[in-house]
Amino acid sequence: ISSFQVYVIQVSVGNHQWTVKHRYSDFHDLHEKLVSEKKIDKNLLPPKKIIGKNSRSLVEKRQKELEVYLQTLLVKFPVTAPKVLSHFLHFHLYVS
């Protein structure tokens, strides 16, 4: 069993589709930047768990919560995503 979980994100923009992989800590870093730069609600990101963090049920639950988190961010920034979010989702590699 690995000591950390990697979350796979399917991104679709128009006809472009790609996959991005991030650890929870990457989401946390993204969130901290968005809270300070864009005044995002600090409670939007699902909380960090210590006990049982690699249990299948927690991983599945967190996967769904992180998906909702990203969808919420994209709704908040419908025209242009903040640079830090665009970089997190690798827009710079796939969308010109």
C-alpha cells in the first residue's frame, strides 16, 4: 500500500480531453493560493483526514468531493480560470 493517494482527473475543454494526476496535498496547495488570491471560501475544499486516509471508502468519498470542488471552481470562473487553477489542470499544455 502506498503512503499517499493519487487522484486522476479527466479534463474536457471543447474537443480536447486529457488526464491530470494530483495528490490531496496538491489540491490543498491550490486551495490555499485561491483563498488568498481570489477569496475562495476556505471551507470549500474537503478536509484533510489522518486516520484511515487510504481506506477504499475514504478514497472514493474524497474523489467525489474533490470532483465537486473542481466543478465548483470552474463555475465560479466561467470565462477565465485563475492562472493557478489553469496550471493545476494543465490547460497550458492542451488548450491554445
